[in-house]
Amino acid sequence: QVRLEESGGGSVQAGGSLSLSCIASGRPYGEYAMGWFRQAPGKEREFVATFRWRGRMTFYSDSVKGRFTISRDDAKNAVSLQMNNLKPEDTAVYFCAAGWPAGTTRVKTQSEYIDWGQGTQVTVFS
């Protein structure tokens, strides 16, 4: 059974930090990408960050670059997202995703990810 188990999230004051973690199981992922998307109320789900195993490359949306850091634990098949200097506009449900994006130009495309977690809430209050 394919499973992406998310943990972390919660509520924090603006300027604070939170950490998310996601462990993947049930599929021979091999050289895949694993990352995070988020969806704020009334908005489309959007790309946040991803770690592409091939080349060990990281990608970030412009809105979180410099504040969020994604890292990978190969032994655990896990990815973590350290979120610093959080802003109220970061408030959203964050989803872990795993897949095999066809090239670096596709890593921010939701349809390239085949497995998704249930989502975890992040709330940043001012």
C-alpha cells in the first residue's frame, strides 16, 4: 500500500518557524522527486518546494525561497521542510507529494506527482 505519512504543522506567530516531515512507503521509488504543495482557502493548490533525487537538486517557489529549506533522508525515504520567517500568507494545508517529474522543467507541475499525502494544516497569525 502506497502511503505518504505527514507530520508537523500547527499554528505559529508571524516570524516564527515550523517543520514538516513526510515519510514514503509502499513503492520502489528509486530516483524520484518528493516535495510539498500547499492550498490556501479559496485558492488553487500551488508548488512550494521539492527535492529531486537525481542530481540531488532542490527547487523552491519564489514566494518561499530563502525562508524554507527542503531536505531528504534517503535511509527513511523521507523529506522535511523547515519553514522559517513564516508569514500569514503561508497559511494553508500543506501536501506531501512524490513522483517522477519528466525533467527539471516539470518539477513544479502537480500532475507529475502520483502519490499524495492527506495534508497538514499550517496557520500563521499576525
